[in-house]
Amino acid sequence: MVRFKSRYLLCEVCVPDRSSLQLLEDRTIYNTLRAAVNRAHGDYGSALFNIGVIVKYLNAHTGVVLIRSRKKHYRLIWSALSFITCLENRGQKVQCFLNCLHVGGTIRTCQKFLVKYNRQQLHRMLPDCKTDAEKQEVRRAILSCSLSNVREEEADEDGSDDDDDGDEET
Amino acid sequence: MEEPSKFERYVYKNASVYHYMKISLVLENGNKYITDAQFKQLIICGLKDLYGEVGASFPFDLLKFDQNELTGILRVYNSGLVKLWSALTLLGSYQNEACAFRVTQVSPFLLALSGNSRELRFGDQLIW
């Protein structure tokens, strides 16, 4: 069948202090990314950005961004991510870099990866915990994050969504 | 009896790593004094406008440059031919003056650029 296939880039915004993350908006990321693609890839890159790219999801607390682009040009957008050094948000410049965690063919695969990734991060946080109460918190968080929510969604749908899952390791 | 001479034909795909382009710069107000470095810089600016920093960093060489005629021979890798050619097509101005690049010949072999049927001159008598 003929339809537009897309690639979802799951990225993480890494900042030196987490408080500056709170005011992040998806428009900020979009404009910064557009400027970076224009600098790195010129008029050709700007045109490709205009047709296919949109910031689908942004979590200001954890700094997770989901960027959607066309399947043919996702590498171009991905390469421009490394040129982003600061995000400008209402006159404030926040020093940061965007780290790409995962490339997926659908939002669902990115969601599954994110759950697994978060669980790994929590495992890594466990030895760093100083008090017992923190350790209990972390253990409870690890046990609570599961793929059951995602599996329920899959059971509901008829499985007609068969995007090719472009699972690539970063 | 002699054997009939065999005819063999070799067909190469991607025989050469490079492509060679013979180009000439045409300015609106007649010829200016342009050095070879300025010529190459002009082409790099054109690449930068269209393809950004990544495009402008693509390596190409100016092999020969004729300052009187403003013609030159460029050498570029196969993967960059389309980008270079499109950047040359869309280049419009040099120091606020209208200009155009004319691409005379493109070939994967440098030897092919030495003979050009556009500049062919017949002798006085055509022998049939």
C-alpha cells in the first residue's frame, strides 16, 4: 500500500541543572532544531524539515522528546541534532545537548523502548541511593513500571497497524 | 584461413571514482579579474547556500583554470556530483552582480574532456 512512512526519534535533553527543564516547550525544540538543520544542511535541509518534521511529544520533567520525520530524511535530521548546543526559551538560554536514545517506526515501539530504558535507569540509580527509604522508593518504582498498559492497547486494536518497526540501535 | 577477428566490448559500471566537469562562468557585465581561489570560493559559497555546512565541506578540486576565459575543470567524487551540479545551477550572483555557470561537459574520464564536438573544426575539404 502507498502511504507515508515515518521515523520517530526518541531523544533526551541533557542539561546541567534539572530546574531549567521545567519551562521547556515543544515550540522551543522545533525552532532550535529548524535553525540547526538550516545551518547544517542549508536550503535543502530547511525544505525537508518543513514538510516532514514535527515534535510529537515533550516531557518537561524528564526531558524526553519525540521527533517525527519522514523515513527518507530522518538521518539528516538526526545529524543536525548533534549541532544543538543551547535552547532559547523566552529570552533565557539553556545550555544543553540532545541525546538520541532510539529510532522507531511507530510511537508504540518508542513507548515500549522508553519503559525498558526507564527501568534500566532506575536499576542504575539503586546503588547510588543513600538512605533506605530512597531504596524502597526506587524498588517500588521499578516494580510498578511494566508493559501491561502497552499490552492492553495492543489487545484492543485489531493489529492492522503494521508499520515496519525500524528498530535501530543508537 | 584466418579466423574472423573477434569483437569484444567491455562495459564498466562505476568505472571511475571521480566525475570531471568543464564549466565556465558568465558574468553579466563582462569579464572581471577573478583568481582561481576566488573562483573556488564562489562555488563553495553556492554549495553552502543550498546544502549548508555539511554540503560545503564536500571535497572537490579545481584542476585547471583559465583566467581570461573564466573556464575551469572541476573534479568531484561520484556521490557529490548531483549536489555540486545543482549548486552551480542555482548560483546567481557574484559580489552583487548577476552571473551564471555554464556546464559544458561532464564525464567520468578526464580524457573525454579533451575532445569536444562543440568545438570541432572541419578542414577545408570534407573527404567522403
